[in-house]
Amino acid sequence: MAGIELFRGDITTLSVDAIVNAANPGLTPGGAVGLAIHRAAGPELHAECMSLMRGCHPGDAVITGAHRLLAKYVIHAVGPSWHGGEDFEAERLAQTYQRCFALAEKHGVRSIAFPAISCGLYSYPKPEAAAIAIRESGAALARGGSVERVIFALFAEDVFDAFNEALRVR
């Protein structure tokens, strides 16, 4: 799909307007993606996250500066934990992507890089998460706002394969 790309590698190396952090509700460094982003951005990112004080609930996102990263912004998105699909996880994951795109539009972001939200510590099944991510990205691009380029930075081979398949069948 035009405007959506897959990248196999480290999200912190991308020169985009915004990088999305697969965050936890406390906005503290947690999983592999969050740790990498916080390390690359420097201690200023952690200080800014702590200054927000309210944290963030599953399905929501907040935006901060990117500090030492190449990006301008970091969007901290809290996806849902997987509980077998019976706890509105799909709706909350879709809402997480929608909230990221709303923040991106508000801040004039033209290019955005996402990890596979909820696919790590939160154990969301990769094919289902990939389908939601690709669907919501396609919808955001179709709306014709500021976002023109969506990159999924995927490190693990099985996650990359799931996103590649979701993009192929879209």
C-alpha cells in the first residue's frame, strides 16, 4: 500500500518526524523498544515523561519531544495486553493507533515510525496486531491529513513476516 513501508531494524535510527514508543502506562522505560528509545533520546526524555505525571492508559497516547533522536517527536502509545480477545483488545489496539495519528495530525507530522504495538511484553498475537496496524494506517493515509509516510520498524523476523503478510492482503 502506498505510504506504508516495512523496515527491519532499529526504530531509533530512522529520520522521521515522529517515532512511536510502545509504552507502558507509567511512561517509564520498559520493553525492548521503550528501552532503546529512552537510551537513544537521553535522560531528557525520561524527565519529560515524568513531568507529565498523569501517565497514559491502554488505548491512549501522549507526545513529547524526541531530544537526542533524529525525530522531532516521540509519541508514547500504550496498547492493550492480550487476554484472549475477550477484553476488547482489538478495539483498544485500533484506538491506540487512531490516537497516535490524531496526535501526529495535531503536530503536523508527515512521517511516522511505529513498532509492533502490544506484540512484545503485552503478548498480542502478531498476525491480528499487524492487521489492525495496517488497517488503521491505511485509514489515516486515506483521510489525507499531514501524515504521508508510515514506517513499521520491526526487529524480529516473525513480527516482520506478520506485518508483511498483513500488508500483502490489504
